[in-house]
Amino acid sequence: MDDAFDELQKMIDEDMRRIYSEVTINHAMNPRNVGSLKDADGWARYTGPCGDTMSMWIKMSGDILKEVRFSTDGCGTSAACGSMTTELAKGRKWSEALEISDVDVLRELGGLPEDDQHCALLAATTLKLAISDHLNRRREPWKKYYERR
């Protein structure tokens, strides 16, 4: 029985490697920067057209994204895209991080099948919304005392 299971797992792994890059598999199986951030300077939750939802939190140091974290209820591809997006954004000025697009995420992951490419857009959009939240809070800091997350 164990041999049959091992053989099945080997076939699944081989199929996955034919479809996804090693970078994508690594970020899906070992996502970076997962979980919420206490006292975040910006936060967003976005649900894409596929129904997957992603949340992203940012912590700033001046104009630099010091820490970026995410969570998703989506598939492994959504996790890989969220993970890569946080890695791309961390350490950048907010104005530079706003420029991160789904195309950048796809390039860094080594591409995705067409049916999964919307996951990169989900992650890039959530990042932009979290930065926008930070900028709005900076303009109106009193609002943070009335928010629930």
C-alpha cells in the first residue's frame, strides 16, 4: 500500500513540475510572509473574480515598506503569488511598490498557466489597495481609531 501511495505522489510531483516552475512550487509549498501584522500601517482585503480572497498588511518605515504580510483562502497558486508579491514589495518605497504588477509577479515566478494567471493580478491588486489604505490613513490618521479589522 505504501508503495502505491509513494508512486502516486511521485506522479503528482512530476505533473506539477511539468506545469509550474520550481520557483512557483517553492513559494506555494513554503510561502513567505504569511499571517497578519499587528499595528499595520496599511491593510486590504480583495476578492478576485475566481472567488479567492487575499488580505495584505504593510508596516512602513518612513516611505519604505518595512514588512509586508499576506493571507489567502485560495489555491496554492494564490499563495505563491501572494508570497512573491510580498517579497517584491518588501524594502521598496511605497511609490515603487505601487508599480508592481501582475506581469512582474508572473515573471518572477517563471510564468503560470493561463488559467492561473489571475492569481498574480489578485496579489498585485491587494498590495496596491494596502498601500492606498496607508496613504489614506496618513492623510487622515484619526480614522484608524474607528476601524475594525
